[in-house]
Amino acid sequence: MSYSGLFKNPDKQILALQWVKKTNSLTRVISTLLIFMVWIIDLGFPDQEIISIHSFFYGIILVILGQTYLYRLIFIYKESSTKRLNLEVFLILYLHFTAAIEFGWLENWQDLQAYENLITNFLIFLLFFIEMSRLSLGINKMSIHPALIFILSFLLVIVIGTLLLKLPNATVGGISWIDALFTATSAVCVTGLIVVDTATVFTGMGKTILMLLIQIGGLGMMTFTSFFGFFFKGGQSLQSQLFLKDYINEDNIGKVGSTLIKIILFTIGFELLMSIGIFFVVDDSLFASTSEQLFFSIFHSISAFCNAGFSTLTNGLYEVGFRTEYHVHLLLAITIIVGGIGFPVIVSYAQVTKRICQNWFNIWTKKDSFYHHTPRVFNINTSLTTVTTLLLLFIGFVTYWIFEQQQTLAGLDGYGKIVTAFFGSVTPRTAGFNTVDMTQLALPTVLIYLILMWIGASPGSTGGGLKTTTFAVAVLNALSIAKGKDRVEVFNRQIDPETVRKAFAVILLSFLVIGLGVFMVLFFNPELGILEVAFEVFSAFATVGLSLGITAKLATGSKLVICLIMFLGRVGTLTVLVAFIRKTRSLRYKFPQEGVFIS
């Protein structure tokens, strides 16, 4: 950053830069302190005496924060865009205005203090997130493996979520530390397994915390912080782009920033659209108020898109009255599929749609007299993901329809059977919602669910599991070997041998984690059946959230095991190995090659 607009002397420019860096650090400390006071004291504790005691100090901190922004603005206004400059000026004025109300200097504005507190709380949370986002952009300069940073970011959110869920105002009667940790892990890892009733144990604040944890966990902490960091920093370095390209599955380094923006905007836009759809489709007589109906719509839209499976209903979507809301089930199923198919696939289809619409629009407006062929934008990842997803949905629907006719589909009308069977093929793909009584599923359906949960969603999505492309590559490799081919080919393309090796490594690691998980849970809970335990562990590893009703019965040791499995399923077992095992440098030697008997 240049300071020539204020200082001609290079020494003064360096000194100004040092002071701005110190100001940035001070801003982060103050915003952290403010978020502590707002979330921990104002919102977390019901004691009004504590709130009145800290009100004066709250005002002082607001003034200091406003002054630090003013000081920083003095040095950066020459280099700031108009958008950022206006935002900084607004923040400075509003922070001083809020502080004046806290001090009681503006008596005529005291009637608006309730609205002012709401806006200020949101603003402080946003400032905290912005400052942490700016800090995250400097992480790439540290000598830490990106995979380890990815893992630590999830651990950090889980720890924060656990502390927030332990706040008195977050629950009705309080929960234990292990239950808070389990719930926070399940939310951040977008699993949906619960050991306490979300509907009755958590307050409105607790459910809001869960919703935020699901959203951050679904997209990833680094995606959120990097987005805000890029936006408010006004640019992105090559280091930042290289650091982030693997997180968002973008091969083109120059498009990292634009792809990041597309991911965030598409997520918020689609969730908002589905929330509106659910709000107008669901029967309003099921809710006590419009605000409750609105929160239900937003919560389930976010939970479905992030493939989390959390619900504000005691029995999930099987709750009386909601189990026959088939239109809502269809909207949620669509939301689950879109969230679980992966952002690279969505971007590819968006590009094709845009080009086709533009071609037809040019013909309609007579700008062009003929249709221009759309060049190939579907790479092998998009094609393989789409075909595998459609096949799994079809197989899941047909098998559910066949095996559940005398079970969960009995007594339903034709439309209800179709929607329930379709939803039953969608939900095990890491979603975790249930529109039927899971304990009434036929045994063949349970076994098919194990396979569908294990495969999971697609890479680059909000879901977990083995991933559709990993499973597809393994199947294609087996077919290639059976045909006597020395390479894997599909869609007129050859799959990279490195991809095949990674696929089988991930499959092996998944079986090791699942097998060890089943053993440990049975060790801590020997009274449970092996099928129920296996279903629970598969669900945890694939971050699905479906259960045969044993989650609340788990012992403390089993809960910790399931927490670890949920975490490994979300961040990826191969990612953990890469983060902690030193990478071998390029080999300058080669041993004699021999074969090993494989039968």
C-alpha cells in the first residue's frame, strides 16, 4: 500500500504503514472484545445487572473502535475505493452515535434503543468477521501446510460453537459439555446426528447459533473469511489465490476471486429462494406465528442446502402434520441435490445455460442470423458427477419403491408414495432428513442406505461421504482391468492415474475409519445391536445424520468416537494424512519392478 498521498518522505511512509498495521491489530482485539461482550454477556446471560454494569465500558470500547477506524481512514483514503470509503465513514459515524446512546447523552433517541441494539449487535458481529477475514488473508504467508489450516479452521469453529451452545440463553435448561461438543461437531460437520432434542432443548438463540454453524460448516470457514477479506481488502495477492484454489476446486488461479464470489452469492441466493418457496408452500396452520413459520423456512433451507439434516421439529419432517407436506419435501429434496452436486458442476451448467440463452436472444433480436455452437465446457468431472448422481438417485428410488411397499409406504396415496420414495433416495446422500419412521425401514432398504451413505455427495459440495466421483473412478477402474485395458477411459477422456490411486486410497481409509468406529462404539456400548451401530457410524462418517434411534443412548466414549468420525468424514481422511505426513520430494531413483499376486 502506498502512502505518497500523505507523506513524501519515505521514512514517514514506512512509519505510517507500521502504525496502520498496529491499528489493524488493535481493531481486531477490540472487535473480539466487543463480540465477547455482545454474544457472551448481552445475549448469553439473562442477568440484567451484568448488562447494566458493563454498559458504560461497552460505550467506551465503541468509541475506541470508532477512533481506530478514523485513524486508519486518514492513511488509506487515497488508496480506498469509493465503496469502501463510504462504508468506513458510515461505520465511524454509527459507532460514535451508538456510544453516545450507551452513555445516555441522546435522551431523545432512547426509545429507539431496542432497534439500535439489534443493528449494533449485527454490525459488531460483521466487524469481527471482517477483521478475522483480513487476518485470514495473511495465513498463506505462514509456513503451515494448507491441509492443516483447513483442519484447524474446522476445529476452531467447533470449539467456538461448543462454547456458544453452553451459554445459558442458548438452551432451556442447560446441556452437558459432551452434548454441546457433539451438537457443535454435528452442526459444523453438517451431519445432523443429535443427542438432545433440538426443538425443545435449544432456545431461539440456540437454534440461530446452530444455523450459523451449519452455514459456516457447509461452505467452510476459509471460504467465508476469504470472501470478506477479499471484499474489504480490495484485492487479492497471488499467494492468496494459490492458497485458496484447492479449497474451492478452481484450477484457474486467475478466477479464484470471482469463483469465491459466485459460490457465496449463489449459496445465499438459492437458500433465500428455497426459503421463500417453503414459506409459501407449507401449511401456515402448523405454526403459532408468522415469525415461527419464517424461521422454519430459513432454517430448513440452510440445513438442506448444506446437507446437514438438522430440523427444528422433534421428530424431524416425520412430525405430525409435516409428514404429509409433500410439496415441502420436494423443495427440500431439490435443495439437497443442488447443495450436494458440487459448485464446479453448478458453475459449468450455469455457463452452458448462459451461452445458450445468449445465442437464442441474439437470434430473437436479429443480432445473429444463425445459432453458434456452444464450445465444450463440461469437463470429465462434471459429466461423471452428473451421471453418477442420476444413477444413484434412480437406483435409490426404485429400490425404496420396491422394498418399502409394505413398510413405510403402506397407507400412502400415489403422490405420497412417489414423493416419499424420491425423498428416500435423496436423503441418505449426506442430507439426513427423515419423512418416515427410520426404525420401520425394511432390512434391504437399510443395507442399501448403508451403501448410499458411504458414497455420499459430490466433491466441491457441502456434503460428505466417499464422493460420487471417487466411487465412479473405482468402478471404472475395475471394469478397465476386467477388459484388459492399461488405463481408465470414459467420455472420450482418459482419467489421470494419480486420480485412480487417490480413489483407492480414500476407499481404504474410509473402511479403516468405519471399521474401527464400529468396534469402538460396540466397546463402549456392548448392549447395542451391530446393525444399528454400523448404520450410526456410516451415517457419521458420511455426515448424513440418519439414525436408527440409538444416538441418544450412546455413552460418553461412544459420543467422542462419533464426534471424531464426523470430523474425519467432513475434512477427509486423506486430508488428515497429507496434513501430518511429510511430503516426499521428487524421487531421483527407481527400484527394480516386480509383480504381486492379486486374486
